[in-house]
Amino acid sequence: MTAPAEIVSRFLRLMEARDLDGARTLLAPGFRMVFPGGREMESLEELVAWSKPRYRFVVKTFERFDAMDDVVYSLGSLRGEWPDGTAFDNVRYIDRFELKDGLILRQDVWNDMGELLADTAQGG
């Protein structure tokens, strides 16, 4: 992997482990993340609080990282557990990261979690 892709991979693994202090060392001043539905956050603590009622945990399986200078795409799938303990898996995701001076400035997140929730609500 290139250096930017290594930074992104390390950040994602630290976030999975909820090592917020470690993950924070990889963030540039002014960091922002944007999730489906346009939900913007500026801190890792805000992300953890926002996700807590949505799922118990999420783990990413990395399919690949595509790096172009200071832009990195991470593609793969999600698995985890809903708040009631029911497992989910094979949820597609794409994360787009912008780096500045070797630190993550922005993360944009796209995934099929909403579609999975809609299917579950409809008995599918």
C-alpha cells in the first residue's frame, strides 16, 4: 500500500478497536466526516455517540484501497451486530478520504446500511 493508504488503513483499524486517542493522531486540524443522509461530524466522540443506538459494533472487511495522491478510497463490506444482538454482514461500503500533510482531513462514507434496514423492516 502507498503511504496515504496505510494511514487510512491504520485509522480504520484504530476506530474499530475504539482507540480514539490513537485514531485522533492521524487527523488533520479541521477534520470532518460525512455519513449517509448528509450527517456531518467533526469529532470521533460525536461519531461514537451517534452510532451507539444504531449498532453494537461494526467491522470492515477491506476489499481494496485505491490511492491517488492525497485521496484514498477504501472499498469492502461491513459486518456487525444491531443493538438487539442480531448479526448482519455483507453490507457494501465505500469510504473516501482526503489527506493533507499526511493526516486525514475529510472522510466521506457511503454504504448500504439503509437498504438493509429497509429490507429488515419489510421482512426481507
